[in-house]
Amino acid sequence: MKTIYKKQLHNIFQKRKQIIKKEQPKEKIEIDYREKNCLVPSHLKKLGFEIEFKELKVADYIIKNIVIERKTISDFISSMINQRLHKQIKDLQQCENKLLIVEGIEEQELYNEKNGNGVHANAIRGFLLSIILKHKIPLIFTKNPEDTAKFILILSRKKSTEISLNFNKKSLNKKERLQFIIESFPGIGPKTAKKLLEKFKTIKKIINSTQEELKEIAGKKAEIIKKIIEEEY
């Protein structure tokens, strides 16, 4: 007897379920255009981020509703010396969610007093504590640009909060507004600004005062203040 094997016939009209693999939308990150020359954006792109360079009013990176200021160690020290970091810290305080990253601890010693910058190690430590405790800005240290990008990746995976990103300045009272303006002068901190306002009462009187009168409170910085006031645009 001849055995006949029947081949299993497939219904060609049967619809096959196709599994369509949807690509996950890339997480968008806004980056200040001045960061183009560093390696962090290229590492972020490799990690799958959608990169958009633009001029940011505050910080260097914006991911979701978090603003991030990135500083290499050398930039951190130099901006600390020339007071630029003070302004950037005030700008960060305008935002609900902020972060300061100091990058390069694998490549450069933060407290190296032999690097010629003239900044004592304890002054740097004190400034770091001021950022965290006084200004309430979270601070992290990263090894290098790749490590920075990985921190941002982990940060992007955290659940978003409902707080909207707001670049408008917090509502300051009258005294805070006046003090904020005086503090913008080079080398004038909160204490000196407050003393100047307590003595002269108004910004107009501070501007119209003599260098000798300013010197009683601001010391050597009085010369800088008068120079700025009288300097032409």
C-alpha cells in the first residue's frame, strides 16, 4: 500500500498579524549654542537624544523642566574669581528645578593650590557649601563629558513633575530689588550692597555719592563702582 503524505495547506487569504515595532520618540534636550565646542552634546546624541542648539536665557542644558548649568573645573574656578558664577547662580535660582554640574574631577584637581589661580582650597570649599546651603542649588561632580551625558540620561528617565518651567524672576520685594541691582556691581556682595542701601537709602544717592563716601563702606571697590557709573557706553 502506498502511503500518501498530505502537505499542510496554508490559507493565503488569512491575514497575518504584523508586529510593528514603533520607534520610541527621542527625548528632546535644548542646549545653549556655546556648548557646541564641548563633547557633551555628541555623547548625548549617541545616547539617543534629539539635540537642539539655541540661545538659552538661563543655564546650558534644559531637559524636561530641569535647567542644568555645566562647568568644567577650570571654568568653575575662573568664573568664581571674576564673579560671573555669582550671576549665573542667581539666574538658576529663578527656576524651580535646577542643577549645577562641575565636570572633570577625573582630569583636574579641584583644590590644587599650585595651579596659579591664587584661590585657597578652603575658599573653594566654602563657595561650594554656599551654593548648596545658601542658594539651595543641587551640585554634582562628574568625571568627564561622557559621565556628564550619562547623568543627564538618568535624569531624563526620572518622572516629570507637574511644575512648569518658568524663567520669570521670582517676585522680589522692594528691598530685594534694590539690593539685587547693587549686587550686580563687580565685587559687591549681599552684605556690602545692604550696607550701601542702609546708608544712602536710594540707588540715585549711591550713584551721586563721592568716591570717598563710597569708600567708607565698599573700601577699594569704591573706585570700581565710580568707574562703572561714569564709564560711557
